[in-house]
Amino acid sequence: MALKKSELAPKRKNQTWRMVALALWLVAGLVGAEKRTIVFFGDSLTAGLGVDLDDAFPAVIQRKLDEAGRPWRVVNAGLSGETTAGGLRRLDWILRQPVDILVLELGGNDGLRGIPPESSRANLQAMIERIRAKQPHVTVVLAGMQIPTNLGPEYTRQFAAMYPELAEKYHAPLISFLLEGVGGVASLNQADGIHPTAEGHRRIAETVWKTIKELL
């Protein structure tokens, strides 16, 4: 679906400010650690495509932490259109600064493009291993995804299974399905039927919070 320039502008602005925030986070790390850090490393779902950056679920998690008096800061490292292969290439830049918890939310775009699940799985596995090699203390949280059945039941099954299998193999906390209660619900998604509304992001934040609050 083609977008008008007026519709593209706020999305580009959000993406620009997100990259500025990431750069400032990297620079701040040179001065010294202030708070422990949670990095949400993902695609457009993490980036909050189509909503204000303050409404994306990582920002909602930050507010929850602040309200609870927890000395944690949230870094939104979401990039619209990101695949597991792209995430693997981008990962080293993120790991230039200390991270305490990294929520790995990638794979959805692989599924939409029909990339073989074994390839996506290999990329996710490589990311987990690289994170632990560079920063052994990091807790990696896997955010599971599911896709429609238009590519066939076997593809759908293999895709969904790679997340719990990797979580078990690497003893990583698992968010079973990031879009639980949101995916497929028209009122919680934008017109494209893929990206959540602000309310959808608040629901996602509740799902994520159930897992990460035990890790703080």
C-alpha cells in the first residue's frame, strides 16, 4: 500500500530520533555506567512503527520501571524491516556498550518473506552465542513469534518451534508469543493488520513485563 509523504514524515522522524537516542546511549557509556540497561533488539514491532516512540512497548516498559523505582534504563534498538540476518550484522554495534538484559525480538520479517526457518534459527543462535561471548553476564530473553498459515502448516510449525527450542538449548527466558492477545485483533492493530496501535503496544508491554520483571 503506497503511503503519502505526510504519512511517511512522522515515521522517518521517529526512526531518526531512535538512531540519535542509540548514538547518545553509546556515547554515554564512555562516561560511565549510571543504571543497568535493558536493550530491546528487534524490528518494526519494537521500533513502534506507526505510533509515537513514547507509545512503543519499550517506552511503556521504561515507565513501569520508573514507577516501580527500579534503576534501569531501556534502549529501543528496533529497526523497521529488520531480519535475523540484518540483526546479526548489526549486533556488534549494539554490544559496544554494556548490556544487562537483551530482549531479542527478530524473525517476524523472515517469516513474512518465506525465509527457511533453519536459516532464521541459525541467525538467532549465532546472535545468542555472540552476545554471550562478548558479554557473558547478559541475560538474553527470546521473544517468540508466530506467522499466518499461508506458507503451509509445516513451515508455520517449524517457524514457531524455533523459539522454544532455542530457549531450551541456551537456558534463555522465553516470551512465548510477543503478540499474545494482540495479533489478529483488528481493534489493536493499525490498518495494515500487522503493526499494533498504541493500545496494542500497551498490551504487548504487559506480556513482556511478566517475563522480565523476574529478571530485574
